[in-house]
Amino acid sequence: MDFYHLPLSAPCQAVRLTAKALGLHLNLKEVDLMNGEHLKPEFLKINPQHVIPTLVDNDFVLWESRAILTYLCEKYGKNDSLYPKDPKKRALVNQRLFFDMGTLYQRFSKVFYPVMMEGKELVAEDVVKLDEALDFLEIFLDKTAFAAGDKLTVADLSLLASITTIQVACEYDFSKYANIQRWYAQLKESVAGYHEICFEGATLFRATFNADKK
């Protein structure tokens, strides 16, 4: 499978974590967004929406990270541990994935993309909204060990990539979030490929955009 990605992208990292958990090999193809490689005709033929991550599995093409990682689980998973088949358990995993996409990562990007990529000042109101998203995640983790229950799922892998970027790339203070800290510490040690994929990717994110601001 060809996987078009950028190492510093948290959504791309989430797919790579999932593939590693499933024992799948991805043929990594880096797309340099900063130099417009995603707008070249050859990539537009693959993905007219010209976004990453993009997966090519033989004649099947898919983009949007949460769609990709659930597809990988459904097609290649040896069991349903990462993406449960039980309707209620799956619905909760989906909710956490949509929360990551539409609330947590969206609010993170609204706060920090202008600061890191354009050199703008932090907007206090946006920081408050990001804190609220983290408050929600703190509540989710109050009664269960993982984001969507008592077992690791793809929701955790997606959220782990986002949280790592927020913490490592932006040096965000998580000290008031005891449950997030407990969950984060556990996953950093237990998720295969975490350091090379998430930590190094987030470090690259920080280095790239700090350099651009100089």
C-alpha cells in the first residue's frame, strides 16, 4: 500500500501507528506541502482534493486519516480489538475520533497554526476553547483507562498523535490534566512506534515552523 504523508502531520502519524499495530507495511511517500507537491498533476490524479494523508490500496484510494485507520482495521485487522464490532462500543470509538478531528485538533490548529506558520500572536479566546477541548478529554478519561473504554482502540492512537503534537511541538502545559497525563504516559511507553512516529514527527513540526519564523 502506498501512503502519501508528511512526517510532521499528526493525522498522518495516527495512520502509521495503526498500520504498525496491525502489522501492515506502508510504502511511505512523502509529500512536500510547503513546496506544493500536493498540487502537482500526478498527485491530483490520485486525490483531486489534494490533501494528506492519502492511502492507495491497489485500485482503492482513500483520504482523511480517521477514515483510513478504520478502513485498515476493518479490512486487515485479525480481530476487532482496535475497532470493536459491537455497535455501542464502535459508536463510542467513532465519537472520540470525530471529537479529535472536529474539536481537539481543530481548536489546536486554530490556536497554533497562525502562531507557528505566520508568526502571529496567540488569541486568548482561542486558547480558552482549546483548554475546553482538553477539559472534555480529561472527563472522557475519568472513568476508563483509555479514550473509548477499558482497552486501546484507534481512538487512542488518533488522540495520541494530536496530544503529542500539542505537547511536544507547542510545549503546552498539561499539568492540570491528571487523567490526560496518566493516559499519555501509559501510551508513550506501550504504543509501538510512538517515539519514531509521533515524538520525532512532533519535534520536526516544531523545528520546521520555528525555523520558518526566524
